[in-house]
Amino acid sequence: MSPLDISLADLIARLDEDLPGAGELARVTEARLRAQTLSDLGDQLIDHYVSQAKRSGASWTEIGDAIGVSKQAAQQRHAPGPFERYTQRNRHSIVLAQEAARTHKHDSIGTEHLLLGLLGEPRGVAYGVLAKTASERRIRDAIEEALPPAGEKALRGHIAFRPESKEAIEQARRASADLGHDWVGTEHTLLGLLRTEESPAARILRDLGFTPDELRETIRAEIAERAAAGDER
């Protein structure tokens, strides 16, 4: 049995479908970007189950054996990080933010990329809140205007966060704590972006009419609505 219900043929067919008129070199570039996304998601998949194993009492030696690396390597790679309590949807939004930076050939991840990542996760609470205020097209247009000029070539591998993005990520964790939540969801990232007052994303959100207090209450209502409907965050 295949470990994943996906094949190389599926990936090729999807890329060809998405880029019907592109040349071969453009397809190579796109294939590289998609491969990086798959790699990032794979790392997050392992992190998720490492976290579960740690909570169940597994030692780093046991986890290293399960991964096939030393205790020290497992601990260095999978020790709790800034995204430890992030929901899967919020983790996905971070991956999408990185790919947005890569697609635009930027050398760092800004708050505008983080906002694009939230728009790319339509199941998230943040998307639901944003969609009740403005159309996705309007928000994307505002983000496009705020983005810096494209670079000359897309970066490979890890793309660093800008200082204001690190601040927004920290503010997201604080927003979660302020609301008494034990998770960090897309809604908290949205609050974190607005709290990072001098960032491009905060300016976009203010232009859309959001204020910290009103956004917090809107998020409370959205979470309650989803809980009543039995929807996940």
C-alpha cells in the first residue's frame, strides 16, 4: 500500500493543468516551488506526531530511533518552537505565506505575506472574519499594492521572517493567551497582524475598518458560531 494517496502522475497532471500555456523552464521553476511546499508540509507532519509522542511520555532517544536519527539531532530539529501550539490550518497558512514570498521572488516573509497565507486557508476562522468585511479580491488587491517589487529569482530553501513578522507571530501567541485559548489559530494570527501597528498588514486591516477591540469580539462570535455548528477551528 502506498504511504500517501497521491502519485507522481497526479502531481504532473495538476501542474500541467494549472500552467497550460507555460514553457518547460517555467514548469521547472513551478515544480521546484511545489516540491519545497511538499517538503515543508512533510516537516510539519513529523513535528505534529513528535509533539504527540512527547506529550505521551516518549523520550528524545525513542523519538530519534523512530525518525532514524540520534537523540541530539531529534531534539535540535523537533524541540518546541514558535509554532508549537499552532493549529494545522494556521501552520498551513504559514507555509502559504512562505510560498507567497517565494512566488513573488522576495527574500523575506513580511506581514503582507502572512495575510496572503490567511486568505489561502478558506477553512480558517481568519478567512471567515475577513470575508464578512470585504471581498477576497479587494483584500488581495490591497496586499498586492503593499508588496515590495519582485526580486530577480526565487529563493530556494528556508526564507526568513522580517522583524515585523516575528513580532506579529509573537503577538498571535499573546492574543491566544489573552482570549484564554490553548491553541494558536488563524484568528490569533489575524489579531497579531493588527497588533503589529506599523506593519503593512496592519495598515491594510485598518483600512478595511478593523480595530483591535472590534476584531477580538468578532473573532469570539465567529468561534462561538462555529462551535455551535460543530465546525473545527
